[in-house]
Amino acid sequence: MNNSNISCKQIRNVIEAGGQMIDVRSPQEYSQGALPNAANVPVQQLTNNLQLIDANRPILQYWPT
């Protein structure tokens, strides 16, 4: 699924099927409120922290607008 916008139901289904939520905001933004169980991997540090992401599981990137 490569949609930029998906429904809450779709998100729930992906998470229940073993998906992972990656919050790519800064640590400051993340500390102001984040979705439960979302891992904070700031977009600027993503390539240096790929080991934190399980490539064998679906990935949902969270970056609110």
C-alpha cells in the first residue's frame, strides 16, 4: 500500500497484521504527542538508523501536516 493518505481502519488493519508505525518528526515534535507504539526515527536521521526498522514488516510513516 503506497497511499499518502489512508483511513484509520486501514492503519489499524496494518498494525494488527504486524505493521510498524514510524514517526519521522523531530524528537521535540514527537515529545509533544505521538501515536501509541510509534517509533521516533527523525527523517534527517532515517538513513543512519535503518536498523531500527524491520524491513520484513509493513511500514507506516507518520508525518502529520
